[in-house]
Amino acid sequence: MSDDWPKDEIEKDDSIAALFSRLVDDAERFVRAEVRLYRANLFNSLTEARSAIIMLLASLLLAQSAVIALLVGLVVILRRPLGAVGATAIVVVGALVIAALLGGLAIGKIRRATDIKDKS
């Protein structure tokens, strides 16, 4: 049966298969190289941003310390008219109310941001 086909056609068929195989191999190498490039770029960006992230965390810790100092100051100021227990209770309840309001607002924003809108 192979005698029916001209020899040039058989070689062309083999070369097309070989070329296609090379194409697939080259495409795979290309994709792997692209993934390595994007990964290297990501790690480079993270390395550059590391000091900024550390400074941001330090500033958040300092802000938290300032809020704690403010709350302690409020307790000290309110201690005279309300007593130690009353001042502590007022400051704790006030802080919890503010935290609940901020948490509720944040949850609402997250729900709106992640809401899947039906496009029908």
C-alpha cells in the first residue's frame, strides 16, 4: 500500500508531523518561559514593595497604640466624674459601638463589591 503513495508525499507527511511536533514543543517551552518571566517579575515587585509593606504595618501599629492611649486618656479624664468603673464602662461601650459601626460599613462595602450582577 505504501507503494501506491509517491515517496515525496510520504516524506512531506513525516516532515509535517515533525514540524508540528516541534511547534508543540516550542509552544510549551515558550509558555514555560513566559510563566517564569511573570513569576520573576512578581517576586521582583514583592521584593521592592517589602520595605513599603513593613513601613505600612509599623504605621498601623503606631496608630493602634495612639488609639489605645486615647482610650486610656478618656478613662482617666472620665474617672473623676463617673468613677473608675463608670469611666471604663463608658469608654469600652463607646469603642465597641464605633467598632460595630465600622465593621457593618465594611461588610456592606465588601458585599457590594463582591456581588455578582446578573446580566440578563
